[in-house]
Amino acid sequence: NTFEFEKNLRIQILIQKSEIYFVQRNYKEAYFYSKQIYDKAPYQALLYSDPGDILLAWGKTKEAKQFWIKNLSGPELPGKIKSLIQNKLDIIKILKTK
């Protein structure tokens, strides 16, 4: 259907924008676009443009951790995404102990 195609195209464009800003270390802009993706398509955001990853790279570890915990305790996530988020939380925990 045309609507789904257009929605997916917009999300892909937002993912690309977020990636470009992330690579440029412009985390404020990368986060802005990532949050737009998250608001429209949370699963895609968590897989391809995770706001938590951007927060972590931005030096906002506490906010990244809170974001991921909120997503783990929120609506049912596919196992792949849940496992990915849990791995990120485990890594933060390990790094904190070193």
C-alpha cells in the first residue's frame, strides 16, 4: 500500500540523517532524528538508530540506561530487540565496575 511505502521511506530518510549526524559526532541532531524515528516506529529505531546508543556516545550514560530500562519494562518487545537492549545494559554494568 502507498501509505506504508511512504511511511517506510520517511523512516529510512530519518535513519540516514541520524547516521550522518552521529558519524559527524553531532549527537544533538542525531538524537533529534532518532527520537523522531522512535516516535513513529520504535522497533526500527531500536534496531537501526537507537536513541540510547546516541545518548551513550554523547556521554549521557544515565539517560541511555534509563531509556533502555524503560523499553525493557514497556510493551512487549521482540526477543531480538530485548536481547540487544539487555546486552547494552550488561556492557554498561561491566564497564562501570572496571
